[in-house]
Amino acid sequence: MDLSRRGFFKVLGAGGAALSTGLGTANASDKPAPSLDSLGCLVDTTLCVGCRKCEQACNQRHNLPKPVESFEELTVLEKERRMDKTSYTVVNKYYPENIGTLTWRERPTFVKFQCMHCNDPSCVSACIVGALTKQKNGAVTYDAKKCIGCRYCMVACPFQVPAYEYDNALTPQVRKCTFCFSYVEDGGLPACAQVCPREVMTFGKKKDLLKLAEWKMKNNPGKYVDHIYGQHEVGGTSWLYLASEPFETIGFPKLSNEAPPRLTEMIQHSLFQYFAAPAILYTFLGGVMMATGFMKNDKKKTDDKASQKGDTHEPS
Amino acid sequence: MSHHEAAAPVQEKFLTPGVMVMLGLMAIGGLFVATRFIFGIGAVTNLNNQYPWGIWIGIDVASGVALAAGGFTTGAIAYVFNRDQYHAVIRPALLTAMLGYTFVVLGLLVDIGRYWNITSPIFNHNGNSVLFEVAICVMIYLHVLYFEFIPIVTERFMGKVNLPGFLSKFNGLLEIVLAVADKVAAKVMFLFIIAGIVLSCLHQSSLGSLMLIAPSKIHPLWYTPILPLLFLLSAFAAGYPMVVFESILVSRSFGREPEMDVLTPLARYMPVLMGLYMAVKIGDMIVRGSYVYLLDGTYQSNSFLVEMLVCVFIPFVLLLFQRVRRSPGLLFFASTVFVLGILLNRINVFVVAYTPPYKLTSYFPSMGEMFITAALIATLMFIYRVCVFIFPVLGADPKKMTQKKISPKKISIVGVIIIAVLLITTPQYSAHAAANSENIKTKLPLEQNITPSIADAPKMMMMNSKVINQYSDLYEPVRFMHSKHANVLKDCTICHHRMPREEGDQYGEPVSMLQLKEKNNCQYPVPVAMISPLILKICILRG
């Protein structure tokens, strides 16, 4: 190797620059603050009677495959279900927890689940290709064209919402509630909110929904537990829930108020800010390489140095 | 590189019983791979909506990357810190890393649903995604590794290009290409070596950040904000044991003397790196207070204990002794255990620690998943063998082993220990899987659910205290017009919940309107008002 000392640094710098342009796509992106003007739904679980009309309406609007049991069949509610490739939303039935020996209320709580459309969605932050997008109106939508099927969104989702078409060999998709994005954009309603005979879901701007939720809680003392699920969970969600039972007993995971992407994005962006960390590491290693005499041609000298340092003090 | 130890292609019999086993595994795995590509992931795996990632991610990808760390760690010590004596292990480590990363990509192709769209991240960027950074780093690093392999190819074929038949007119052209490649590679190789180290540091750590996006799903024993640092340190620590493991294995398989003159000095660094990893991990555990989970006996905490005590602490202690570092058998044993420990760590983080909020079914890898993983590893080893037969990777003029090829005693000892570790761990997982399948949440029918049994009764001590009695007796009896009350409510069961089975029975049977009508509206069960002083007492006792 017959490079001069200066030449070494020149090439080293060029290499560093090449490396940084090669990776230059991972910069910080500005995230719009979650707006209270974005849309959402308030679900009053005390009103729901588990008729499954919302499941049916959703299934029809999105042309999903027909389920095995018809939508009139109410015994399916006896088993806890989750969204899958045939359904973007499910209604579950939760019996009151038996506290001690006495059960005061026999009425079960029905809860409709679907994508919560988080303000700061983990899936959107996680998606390797940006196939999931947080839209301005609050919806989190999926673009199958970009997707590679890594299922990291499913790992990331704190509500375990995205489902996958495991039986499709060629074009499997991630299936999740779209918040009826195209209909809502045209001024329509989500299919579930439109069809609900008990008006369990109220569709509207989030600030109005929060006001409504507080009004309901104030005017029905003792009816609701003092918590609006989704107001603060994982940084807030577009779908909000009211309930008469503690949320942990009706199928809601207990989550912290901090949005999980804040930590990972903080780590990623501080690591790649101006490519400082990789560039410094690159230069440092180059410096060490020089200092240890990698560029020196006379091998003998390095060998001497190595033996002087006592590198081979442990011969076998 | 100018001062390589002489290396030469291996001249041995190619087909051995071991190779036959590899070919067999490859054939079985090939069938499963074909099934996966024809009928989809669901046909060969146990993956589901609760567990989107299984052992294909935990072993093929995460462990594959971690165990290919030998490439950049030997590169660092031989070229950056310029310790000449380690050049002998550079080429095998480079080949392992190159093949390792190639098979990470092949494993991913099997795992991801839209494998034909794998180039999508090149065009669609998400700078916020940890996985995106990992993907780009791995992609570039794979090319860097292939570039670093160029001198080995040119050394083998320069001046010896001899294509058969009509292709022979390209001989001259190919010679020129090789000569140019050799020259360019020699000039800029150091850039690629450093780039390889930087890229490795980046994606080894970022693999650890992957699971940070799911704080509510990862068991607190593993979930820590410094998980990326732990992944990086464990990759550093895994590099040299992997080199030793592989070098001794290869020497044995070709009946050569292990290269202890290189491996023993290399082993000096191993306890330092392992100790650092262990210290940071234990320190983190103490700071976060997650040690409270250590002895709770779940399969997760047991898995953590095996990972740390058996697979990190034991090799760390062993390698502190010079005798261990000098003995090929013991060094091989310590290295192998640590390598298995890193494997277990990655499986733990990606599969064992993962607890979905709604666990409708559980996950245990299917035969298809296991055989495809085994086939990928077998193919890797097979191609490694092909490569060392073609290219000058292993040292020339090997010292043949004087004694018999393999000492069966040592092999059996290692085998027994590995099997013991597996025996300790596997029943844990399978027992957990079995327990889970029983635990699938089915709600009891309503009647059963609300009929209380005496076993559920709160265990409490009744205190006959004047103070308490003073308050509990305050509200009894409450007088009201019963008929009017019943007329308004039209449902006696709101107040009357239980019918006593016999005298003094406080729990009784649930009341229904039907039963009441049958009993001619006369036999009213214990009114709720009679139970209320009891409840008040419980409240006072507890509060």
C-alpha cells in the first residue's frame, strides 16, 4: 500500500462523505402536533347491546370475506375475539368481574374494538417503508403497494390491532380499520357509527367529543368510571371510550401515557443527527488505524513493536 | 492485504457423512420452503396475529446478525488495532460473516409476506423507523463484505483464468477485470474495513432498538432503554467466541491441529468483553429494579436465568483461566456455550419476552419453522465448505493432527452438556405453550360465573369491638314499605340476591323471579339489608 499520509486522510474523508450520503435519508422528520380538530369517535360502552350491526356494516363497506357465522349469531360473543383478516372491528362481551363473592350487576358490558387511530401511532413510526400513514383528519391508513410484509407494525401496535393474511402466498396485506378514510374525506360517516342503532358511537372533532364525554360523566353521576380511555393512553387516540366498569376488566390494556415512538425516534435521531456519531466513529477508527501503523509498509517494524508490547506473552 | 498468512484451498475428500446430513436437512427444508412459497406463511408456521414474529426473526435474522459479528471484530483487531498475528483468522471470519449476512437476507425472504417487494425500502424511506435503518445498514454492509472478499477471489484466479470451450476468448478480458479489481481493492480496502465496522456498530445496536417500540409487550427483564447498547456489547463479545468455535470446528472436520497459537491470544479479550456486557446488563437490572422478576418462576424469568448464569457467567469465569484458554477442548466448550447464550438472548428478546395483550392462542415454533431454520444453517455450512475448497481461505500447509481425528470423549461431553441445556430449557417453553393452549380465554356461562362458592368467601377475622359495632349497628334495621317498593321496582332480584339453603347460610343460591313466583311470593330470602352490616364491617376492617 503506497499511499501518503495526506492521501490517506483524503480518501478517508471522501469515504465518510460517501457513507453519509448513502445513508442520508434517515433524517428527523417534523411531526404535526396532534390536533384537537382532527376527527375521532366517542364510544359509550354502557349503551352497546352487542347486536353486531357495526361488524356487518364494516364488512360490507370494505368488501371483506364473509365470516363463518352470520352476523345475526350472537353466541360468538361468548368468546373473546380480536380483529382478523375478515373483520376490521369486533364486539366483545365482558361479564362483570366477581369481586369477592358478590356480583351486584349482572349486565355484561359490550365493547367494540377497532384500530384506535393513535395520535402518535407506533405502527406508523415502525413501518420500514412508510406504508402506514397518519392522515391529517386523524385516520391511520395503509398502502399495500409499499408494504414488504415484515409485520413490524403488528409487533409495535400496543392494542394488537393489525391483522395479517397469513394464507395468502403472493400478495398478503395488513388488514386494519381505515376509519373509512375516503368516506370521511367526502363528508361521510364511518360505517359503524352510521349504522349503530343505539348510537353508541359519536363521530366528531376530538375537542367536541371530549366535551361530550365530560358532560355525560357529569350528568350521570355514578354511571361511568372516572376515566376517558384514549384521552391520554399512548399519547392519546382518536377513538375514545366511556365505560361503567374499570377498563382493565373490559378488555383494555393498561398503557402508559407516553407514546412509544418518542423513545425509539429519540434514540434514532440523536444517533443520526447530522451523521455525527457514525462520522466521528469512522474518523476515530481511521485515526487508530493510522496510529497503529497500518499504512507503514515495513512489516518488520510492526512485528517488532507488537512483540515489544508483549502481545505474544501467551504462547501456546 | 500485503501481509497475509499464506492460505490455500482445502484438498480433502468433499463428501463426508456430515455433508450428507447437511444435504438431507437442506432437502427437507427445501420442501417446507416450497410449501411456504406456494401456500403462504400460514401453511408452514405457527405465526398468528398475536405473535407476528417467531424464530425466523429470532434465530435466522437477529442471531444470524449477532453471530456474524466475528467479521467486524476480527477486522477491527487485525487491521484497525493492527495485531498482525490475527491475520490467520481473518479470512474464515470474513467468509462466515459474508455467508451469515447472505443467509440473513435469504431468511428474511422466507419470512416477509411480500418478498418480491424487498427492494421497497430503497425507494420508500421512513427515517423514523428503526427497522429501516437496520435494513439499509445490512444492505450496505453485505456489499462491503462482498467487496472485502475480492482479494481472495483475485488471489485464486489471477493468471489462472481458463474458461472452457468458446468462452475461452474471454480469458484475457477476465484477467484484466481481475487485475483491475485487485488493484482497486488493495488501494481502498482500508476504507471498506472501517466502513464495515461503523455499519456493524450501527445495525448491531439498532437491532436492539427494534423492540423498544413495544414497551407494553416486552417482559421487563429485557425491556430497557439501553437495549441497543446491550445488543452492541453482546455482539462485540460474541465475535471472538464465534471465531474460535468456527475455527476449531473446521480444524476438527478437516483433521487439522487447532490454530491455538492464534486462538489463545485472541481468547484473552473474550472475558473482558463478556465481563463488560455482563456488568452493564446487571447494572441496568439493578438500576431499573427488574431483579424482582428473577425468581418468580415463570418460563420467561427462567429463560433469563439460563441466559445469564449458564451462558454468560460460566464461560466468563472459565475464560479467566489460562489453562482453559490454552486447551482446545475447554476453549471450544466455553466459546460454544457463550455463542449459544447469545442465540438464546436473541430468541429471548424477540420471542420469549414478547407478551401480546390479547393472547388468544400461544406460539411455539412449528416443524416447518424449525426445519427451514435448520436447512438455512445447513446450507450456510455447505456453502462455507464449498468456498474453502475453491478459495484460499484456510491456512496453507496445515499441521495434521497426530492422534485420531476426533476424540469421541470430548465430543460426547460437549454433546451431553448441550443436550442438558436444551433439556432444561425446552420443557419450559413447551410446558408454557401447553399451559397457554389451555388458558385460552373462554368465559364461563353466566350462571356458573355468579354462583359463588364458599371457597371464594373473603378470609377475614370478625372483630367484636364496641367501636366497630357502634357504627355497623347504626343503620339497622332500615324501615320501608315493602309492597310499595316491590311494586315500583317490579323485580325482587335487585335487592334479593341469595336464597339461604339452610339456616345461617350467608351465601346461598341466586334468586330469580321465576323461583319467587313458584314459591308463591311468600318465602322471601335474606334481604340485602341484613347483609349490609356485614359488608360495612368488612369495609371498616379493610379501610
